[in-house]
Amino acid sequence: MKNTLLMLSLAAVSAPLAADDKTCSPLLDLDVRRLAGEEVVNLCEAYQGQVILIVNTASKCGFTPQYEGLEALYRQYKDRGLVVLGFPSNDFAGQEPGSEEEIQTFCRLTYSVEFPMIEKVSVKKGGAAPLFERLAAAGAPYPKWNFYKYLIDRQGNLVDHYISTTSPQGGKIEKAINKLL
């Protein structure tokens, strides 16, 4: 009887502990710097438990108008746990040539971007920033152009990836986000 009570007590205590487990996903256990600033954030500490849409962006690309759809997604779903993270990159045809300050100003003034923008990085295989290396190791391709999108679940697992031509709104990305929220 004592053993049974002890086991029940341990089970009652360990269930809430498991629910509070904040173990960081290896995919997100990274420090990054916010765009045009000095603040460094750990992706786990800042975004663990949220659904994350990671996008490599560029200001002078045919897909640049996707900023509008990404911002609309962010505004629509942020209260339910979605965050969009933009990572500017100049890897493809020099379509993000500006400084971080210029990129930030462009995004805010042209598309009213409020979702978090992270430092300008490389995303191509062989020189990619650690997050994009980890996304590739998790099974996603390296971006082949600007505006590749990567969907991460609340546990920090890669769920899917989408090529540049995939619109952020009204299609498969939004459906997948709704399932995860």
C-alpha cells in the first residue's frame, strides 16, 4: 500500500514537471542578433513554445511583395502563438545589398513590417548561418532563392519547407500554421 501511494505521489509530481519541461530544441538553441541592433537573443528563450515561420528575405526581389503577406500572417496569428522571423540575405543576385539599417527602414516604411527581423546572413550551402545549416541537417533544402520558408512547430521541430513561389497566405502555409496553432 505504501509503495502504491508513493508511486501515485511521484506520478502526481512528475506529470506537472513534464508539462513544464522547457528543454530547448537543438534546432533553435542559437543566439542571433536583431536586425540593425546590438541585442542578441537566444531563439529558444525568445520563441520556444511558438509556431515559427522562418524566411530568408531580400528587398529587391520579385518576391519582395511577400513581406505584405508575411506581415498579415503575423498580425493575424501572433496572439495564437505564431512568430515570423525574417533573415535578410544578399546571396541571390545581390538582391539585398543595403546595410541592416537600410533594410530595416525599407521593411518598416514599405511594408509596415513588425515581425522580428534578424541580422543579415548567408543562407547558401557552404557558408550558411548556423540556423540554416541546422534546417538543412533536419531535412530541409538550403534556400535556392529568396523567400524560402521553413515552418517549425511549438516543440522546435521542422514541420515543412516551402519554395519562394509559395504564397504565405491563403494556401498550404496558412493551413499548416492553423493545424499547429
